[in-house]
Amino acid sequence: MKHLEKNFQQAKKHDRKGQKALYEMFSAKMLAIANSYVSNIHDAEDIVMNSFFVCFSKIEECKEWKSFPFWLRKIVVNNSINFIRKRKNILYSDVEISEIEYQDDEWNEEVQDINLDEIFSKMPDGYRIIFNLYVFEEKKHYEIAEILNISEGTSKSQLSKSKKWITDFLKQKKDEKQYAK
């Protein structure tokens, strides 16, 4: 992160060059994060642009240049979740984990040629959001429940279902690949 401190300090003074430099440093990564939530590149671009607008208008709230990347990521994740809330009604099933037939061994199998963009673009919204929050944002189920206004059990259930969905998706891809040979 060469020049991060300098660009951060400039951006705090509302200097356009510092803001542009920070945008160039982080926009691609933030776009990938937003796209993993909304699975539509155009919506993800809108989220990123809005996130940088929020970031630069509230940059005084970020005290340390070292924490800037994490602070920006939090803005992008929150904007992604808010975007989904506004645009879509996501239904979460209240099925308990014990009701789901799920083999943990299947999840741990090695799989090659995994295309995360394809997986996230096809994964149902409810699964994708909870999977991202739990795996990538390292949120606990009680935190996810609070963020999404769902029960902790629903969060756990959706995570389990998302893992099973990914396993099934990868098996299907593997079968298609073998059939094509």
C-alpha cells in the first residue's frame, strides 16, 4: 500500500488528487466485494461509486490511515446490504439445521477450477448474503441476525444451505465437465 498514508491525508483535506489515488488503489477490490453481494456488475459499480462518495464525505470519521481499507470495506458491505434490502425481498427459510441433510465431508472435498464469480452470480440472494457475511466478513451468527433482522437460527440454516448449494453446484459442474469429455 505504497503512498496510502499520503493519499489518505490529502483526501482528508478534500484534495481531489488524494481522493483519486485512493479510488484507484481500492476501486477494483471494492467492486469485487460489492459484486459478490449483488451478483450484477452494473449494480456493483453503482454501490462502489456511492460508497466512495460516502467515504470521501465522511472521511474525517476514519481516524487512522492504516484502518482506511477496513473502514472502506465496511462501507461497501453495508451499502451492498442496503441495496439488496431496498431492491429485493429476500425470503429466509426458518428451517433448523438438523432438518437439512448435509454431509460436511462433501463440503471439504477438493475441487479444482472454482469460478467464484459464476458461483455468486447463480447463488440465491439469501444464501449469498449470509455466506459472504460469515465467511468473508467473519461475522458471527448473532451479528448477521442483527444486521439482516432475522433469527440466529435462520442465519445458521442459511449458511448450511449455502454450503450445500455450493457443493451441489460444484458437483453439477463436475458432472457436466465429465459428460462433455
